[in-house]
Amino acid sequence: MEYSGLLGLVAFICVVKLNGVPDEIASLKRKVKKLEKNVFGNKEAKNMSRLIEELRGKWCKIDSDELVMIKKVQICDVDEDWVKVMYKEDERKEGEKEKIKIIRVDSIDSIELLERV
């Protein structure tokens, strides 16, 4: 009798593994994380993008992992998740073309407003 219960438990575990239930659970976990980010996590990014919107067209120094060597950028456009900035890699070269980069709002650590030279 005891062996039949143990055998039934082993059979149940095998059926669960073969049917891919862990894959469905992993999929549900990803969906829940995405929903949590949309409901709770984006509130700070929305507030930050609203503040950055006020800096549109101004020259700033942005502290971000995505703009490591760039000292001065002009904020061109902003939405809830992204910031479009324009910059020159070497400000001393007058003939160098301006480059455009789009970075995530949540990757920005700080912004310092600069006077346009």
C-alpha cells in the first residue's frame, strides 16, 4: 500500500514535468513582472520625464551609463520612456557633425543645466 502512494507521487511529478507546467509558470512570472513595472514602477519615470520635458532645447550635462564620455548634450525630445539628445563627440572640432542618441529615462542618474556657450 505504501509503495502505491509513493509510485503515484512519482507518476504525478513526471506528468507535471512532461506537460511543461514550469514553462507556463515562468511565462506567467514574466507577465506579472511586466504588469508590476507598468502599474508601479513607471510612476517615477513619468515624473522624471515631465521634469526633463521642461529642459527641451537646453544644453545639459546628463549623468548616465549610456553617455559616459559625453560632457554636453542638448535635449531634443522627451516621452515617458525615452530622451532624444544631440551632441558632438569632440566639442573643440568645429566641423564635426552633431550626433543624436536616444536613451532611456530610467538610466539617467542626474541632469545639470548648462549655460549655452
